[in-house]
Amino acid sequence: MIGLAERPETSFFIQLNEQERLAFSSSKEKSDPSGENIIAQLQRRKGENWETVGTIELYRAPDGTYKQLHESK
């Protein structure tokens, strides 16, 4: 997935309940640094760790338009 191998420029977490949270992150696009990848993940607690159960990735072009890149469960 684009952006996950790199350290995101910014990331936020919103706790939904004790077992679930939404994670948002953004990073510059490798091939076009003026563009941005935005990733949203639904994560569930599994023991001591968080497991990603769904992901959507968007690309924001320099002109402000958005394109969905990836979605997974």
C-alpha cells in the first residue's frame, strides 16, 4: 500500500469504543511530492495490539481533486 512503508507526515486516532478506533494518516506521494496520500483505517484491539480490519486510501492531487486508490477489508 502506498505510504504505509514510509513514516506518515501526520497521523490521528479517534477512539470509537474500548475495542475499536479510526486511524487517519497522510504522507506526500512519492512520484508527485505536491500530491498527498490519505489513509483511513478501522482498527480493532486484539490482545495487547491493534489489528487493521479495513483500509481506504485516497490520493489528493495538487489541483485539489481526490481519487480512491485502495480499499481493503
